[in-house]
Amino acid sequence: MEVIRALPFRPRSLHPGKTIGFVPTMGYLHEGHLSLLRRARAENDVVVLSIFVNPLQFGPNEDFDKYPRDEERDLAMAREAGVDYVFLPDARVMYPRPILTTVKVSGITERMCGASRPGHFEGVATVVLKLFNIVQPDRAYFGLKDLQQVAVVQRMVEDLNVPVDIVPCPTVREADGLALSSRNVYLSAEERRQALVLSESLRLAQGWMMEDDSLTVSELRERIERHLSTAPMAQIDYVEVTVFPELRQLAPDETVGRLRAGSQLVIALAVRFGRTRLIDNALIPKKGE
């Protein structure tokens, strides 16, 4: 495994005719990241992992300086996962001058996480496009826990004709249902226990939808919010019922049965426990799938 910290880095010129799989991360790897790397390893000749905590996607009062980092641990995990190259730049490599060019994906970024984190997805789209231009992968692997991010990257690639296939991969969870996230390390023991209300709410919501086609979007959201509120420490940022990948606004009186007949519904949650903001979601397949 080779660690690359500077540019130029051109894996395609080093491996002509080989397929390149790419997993972009901010490091502090966990089993969710490893699942992406294993899939990339199975489907490609060359696997590239990037580790870069991107300042562009953090707001002024967010956790950029405190974001968990452990380079030695990350490299050991990458080596065990069979990674060929780790691209490990710092901000001076990625942004040698103040950046004047950014990428904005409109429409699907204004709601959900975009509403409470203005500028976040512009930072995500910009750094992902830069990484695609550097690595030039055939396939790039993203976890569906960050579902809105996947939708943004997919639309950017489609709109700008970027020659890379986006491969969304299922959310990986702890045995008790908590979605894996690098930010889970921030949780106290009690916050960690109460955070299980996210996966519980999603599981209940899927049952409600399967049982009652006449359930409306607003009724479903109200039920989810009520269950989330059973955790005293939970501070709800949003509960969204929408369709993937468009993430469009749905009318409150739309019924889930009619929507499921033609669309892939998604339930998306963002909830704070203390100073830690967690997200989770569930994709609901169309009827008959």
C-alpha cells in the first residue's frame, strides 16, 4: 500500500487498462468505510482511498477542529482492507490558493441537512469533484447513511458528465441498530443509549407504512416525531418523508400507498444528542419490489 500526500497523483497513468475503485472519506475509519473498501476491492483492479477532512463543508460553528482523526489507525485498517493507494493530502495540497471556483447543486440541497448546514453541500460537491479529477476512478463508493450526499453527488456527476459510476452502498449498523458514524465517539453512554431511538423510529415507520396505505405524509411525520420525543435528550432537527433521489417536497396530504406505487420513498432523520448531531434514514422500496 502506498501513501500519497502530494500532487500530482495519477493512478490511471500507473495502471493503464485497469479499473479503479475509489472511496472518499474524512478518515477515522469504521466498519461502514471498510464495507465500501471491500466492495471496491471485489469490483476493481485498483482501490484508492482518500482521507481528507474538508474545511469547505464545515460551518463556522461546527466541529472541524475537533473532528476525530487517527492517521496511524486509519492506515492500518486500509492496509488490512487491501487498499492499493491512500491519498492523504492536507488543506494546502487541496487548496493551495483561496478557492474561487465551487460547485453548487441546486434544488436537492436546500432542505434536510442543507437547511441547517448552509454551504455544506457546496463544500461536499466541490471537494468530491476535485477528488474525481485527481483520482479519475471508474467507480466511486458512497454509504447511504449520508443519503442526501449520495443524491447530490449523483446529480453532479449526471449534470456535468463526469465519467464515474456512483455506487451507493447500504448503511452499516451496530448490533443494536445504531448507524455507524465517526461522530458516534462524541456520545456519552446515556446519549448513546438514547440514540437508538433513531433506528427504532425508522423501523416503526416502515411497519406503519406497510400496514396502512392511506397514511398521509403529515401523519407519518407526526408519528415519527412522537416516538423520537420519547428519548428525553433528543432534539429533533428534521423528520423528512420524501422520494429518492429527487428529494422533492411532498404534499402533506399525499398518501404513502399512492407514493409507493411509483416512487422509492425515503424517511430521513437528523437529531441532536447534546452537542452531537446524528443522521439516519430508511429507503422504502416501491410496491412490488
